[in-house]
Amino acid sequence: MTKFSDLHLDEKVLKAIDEAGYTAPTPIQEQAIPHALMGKDVLGIAQTGTGKTASFTLPMITILAQGRAKARMPRSLILCPTRELAAQVAENFETYGKYHKLSMALLIGGVSFKDQDKLIDRGVDVLIATPGRLLDHHERGKLMLTGVQVMVVDEADRMLDMGFIPDIERIFGLTPFTRQTLFFSATMAPEITRITETFLHNPVRVEVARQATTSETIEQAVVLHRPAGRTGADAEKRDVLRRVIEAETELTNGIIFCNRKRDVDIVAKSLKKHGMDAAAIHGDLDQSVRMKTLTGFRDGELKLLVASDVAARGLDIPNVSHVFNYDVPIHSEDYVHRIGRTGRAGRKGKAIMLCFPHEEKYLDKIEELVKKPIPRLESPLKSDKAPDPDTAETEEKPTRSRSRSRSRKTEDKPVEQTAAPVEHKAEPAEQTKQDAPEQKPAQERSRGGRGRNRNADQQQDGNRNASAERNNTNDRNTNDRQDRGNNRGRGRGGRGDDNRVVGMGDHVPAFMLREIKLPSQTRAAAKDKDEPSTDNGSEGAAA
């Protein structure tokens, strides 16, 4: 059995390894470390969770033990696709290099440029960065890469997925030709192979397992569920997830992966609403919030971590018992990285994936990649048809809307069929006043129940009629207003039983016959010019 002492590492590094509790190297470490110590370029391919980070941190510390960094010119560079992975690599350097006086700087987004510039100005032996922030410092003239001796690209295929390939090619062009390059990843896409052929010089390929294979210590399963309908399918899927989680008796902690960032927040909120200890982590959150959530999950203070693929690559969180895929990964390689968060370093783990009918095509690609079928589990909602609260709330609104629409059509239809011919006949004022209380409730019914209460309207109209009879007023303006109100009621249609009047009929409102009062000079001129027109206006005003 090979030991770390057989790999020709520095004595101080071996002491730090022993204090960390490691005794024997993993297969990828056993094969990659000797070639790295000899200064060769290494292309390492291994399953996630097999110790690839230590495969390059341990030889780098040994190589950099001799020498000193210059201001703004780091001696080594490690590129990582995500902030969390970069921070984890920095923790590994602090653990294994605690007996060396090597300076280190972490360049990631979400941190002040000023603080990072201070570290670079003093000179750093190890520079750990994400591609975007690294180029930002270089463009500001704060960083030069001409002194890089060792360059590492961690999770190279993830760089491809996140669109970092142009940035990586540019960074390679800023480093010296004589550098040593180490590439590590769990999968190797054709584009990554092209980059390795361009920038690596006669690399040693270290492949301890076939690409995109899953660990045998991980128990895998997929829950196939067909929702009742499109409406409420998302809420039904969250219900399935909660039931699957509750059914796992050996669950100590778990990571729930979603394809979209917005689903991460929704799922985390749903789990907390139902009394589960969950928190969200994705790229849109502030860096301090992401690190705080990740630290709480690593320390056991948080039970369920709902994450996007920002937590799928390279994060070493020990003793993760379960991984739940809320969505089937669109890229089949992501499935290998996601479930690799459990069953690490020979431990047992369990990975459960939810699959709806529209995701089955992605499931087929995953099974084709891993070269074996994933066992199926029965959906927990198959025999339980109780409506989920979220689903009921989502489906209730369209149901009410349809019933309201049907009732409106039912009330309107008889009115259209039984509309009587219109008789253009003037009615006495008293008869109109008696019909008014019956016309108003019919108006309210034609509007679907909107408006004031029928009894209140009748009482108000009755009081108005009684008051008119007691006063026995014969004022012409009052009668005009009543006539206008009655004719307006018939003019809009559907107001008085089935007799609907379109327009004003034979009645002409009094306001249209009123005299337009002009200034005295203008009125005098108009009277002299057109005497009959003025008389007609006077008669109209008196009418």
C-alpha cells in the first residue's frame, strides 16, 4: 500500500497531511503527484470526490518552498470556475502549507478591489482566482503574469460550460511559455481537449477511471411522476420532493440541485414554509451570504442546501448523506458532478432524482453517459390524490373565472333573445316615476350583481317619490331632470325589464334646447340680424 511518504513530498507537507488525518493517497493523487514534482504537464481525469484538489496543491507547495515572490508578479496561478471552489482551494493551501511561509491571495468577485490590491502589491506565491476577476486586475495594471511558474486549471470542463474558454485562452497568452500546466476535471469535452493540445506540452494523461463514471458507493434512483395537468405542475413537483425527503429515514443532510436560479429560491421558500431547515445558494446572491450559508451547511447548522450548479463542481463537503435532483440536468455531465457531492472518499451516499415526462429525454442521455440504467422509484403521489395547498391555490383562480364567465353568459343570453320592439312614445311623469323602482334592480341584474343592494335602491326610490308627492311641486326644471333620468335609463339598454331603447328615441333632452346666453352686444346684433332664430330660442327656453 502506497503512503504519502513514498511520493517524495516535502517533510513539512507530510507533517501537515498527517495532522489532517490522511494516511494513504487516493489513486489520482498517487499517479499525478510524482509527475507534477518532476515538472511535467499533467492532464488528470478522475471521478469527482477522489481528491483532485490535493493532487495539485501538495506538489505545488513542495515546488514553491524555495524562492520568493515579487510585487504584482505571482509565482503560481490556480483558475477555478466558481467563487466557492476558489475559496475551498484556498482552505486546502492553508491546511497543507501551514508550516511554510508561502503568501497567498484569493481574487474572486464580491470582494473589494482595494483589499485584493494590497495583497498583490506585497507579492504572492500562490494566486487563486476566477477568470473574470483575474482579468479585471490585469486590465487595471495591478497584476502581471510573466512570473508564473506553475499554472493549474481546476474543473476545466466547467470552465467550458460557463463560457470561460476565451478568457482562459487569453490568460494562457499572458503567462510564460516555460510554465508547468496542470489540468484536472471529472469529464473531458472535445473543446477542452483542443485547449490541452494547444497549451500543454507533451502532457502526462492520468485517468484513474473512465470519464463520467459514478462512484459505486452512491445508491442512485429516479422518481418518475406524471402530473395531473399543466396547471399546478410546479407545486405538485415540490410536493413530491417534500414527500421523498420525508421518506428518507437515514437523511442527515442533503443538497437539492435545481437547473434555474429562480427555482432555487422558490424551492427553498417552500421547504421552509413546511417546517424544513433549508437555505438557498446561487450566483445572484451576495458573496457574504453565499459563504455564510455554505459554512453553516458544512458545520452541520443547516440540514438542506438548495443550490444551483454553482455548488455542483469541486465543493468538498464531507458526510453529505443525500443529493436530490429537483430537475433532471440538461447536460448529462452535470449529473456526475452533482451526485458526486455525496459518497466522497469511500463513504456511502444516496442520490434521488425527480423526473417529469418532459425531462425523460435528458434522463435517457444520462443513462447513456453513465452506461447503466438508473433504478426507478414509485411516485409518492401516485396513490395519494389529496390536493396540495399550493396546487389548490394555483388552480382555484381559473375555476372561479370560468364559472363567472358562464354565469354572465347565462344572464345575458335571455335578454338578447326576448328583447321587445321599441315603442317611441312619451310617458307621463307619474307613470315613469312608478316604473323607476322596477327598472333599477333589473339594471343591476344585467350587470351580474354589481351595484348597490336591490332593497336599498327600492327604499331610496320610494322615499324620493314620496317626497315628490308631498311637496306637490310643479317646477318645470325638476320635471325636465326626471324626464332626462327616465330616458337615460331606457337609452342604455337592458334597464327596464326587456324593453331596451337604443339611443334617445323621440325625446330630445331639454339641455339641447336651452338658449345660449351671449354678451349683450352680441345678442343684440343677433336679434337684429335673425329675429326668427331668436324667437325660436326663447320658446325653447320656456318649453
